[in-house]
Amino acid sequence: MNQDKPVVLIMAGGKGERFWPRSRISTPKQLQKVYSNKTLLRETLERALTITTIDRIYIGTNASLKKSILIQEKNFPEKILS
């Protein structure tokens, strides 16, 4: 039953200023591919799916990043909080 699974809120806001020069306003740290061919956000989503279901995962971000995250993570259009 999904109610037994935890609700996960992934914090994906911010500008990634401390990750400069690799990070930019248009592609902050969470949208960068750092350790693999997946973005940090995608890697975090996949880890979250090991403990809960997709319907219990939310992404918290700022309004300026919402569109970029929607393009990248098409399964979460109603679950992105900004």
C-alpha cells in the first residue's frame, strides 16, 4: 500500500553559486551531469525510488528552474513545487 511508503521531497532550488564555474543560472548544479551520464537530480530521483513510489515523490525548486526541470523530468509535472 502506498500510504505505508514515505513521502520524499527533493530540494532542487538554488543557483548553484558554489559550483561555479561549471554551474550557470540556466544549468545549476542539480541539472548537471557530475558523476555519471545522469544529472544530479535524476540520480537523486532514482535513489528515492528505492524507498518509495513515484506518486510519493515531490521536487521543490524555485520558479525560474521549474520549466527546466519539467523538460528534464517529464514524470513529475504535477509534483514540482515552486
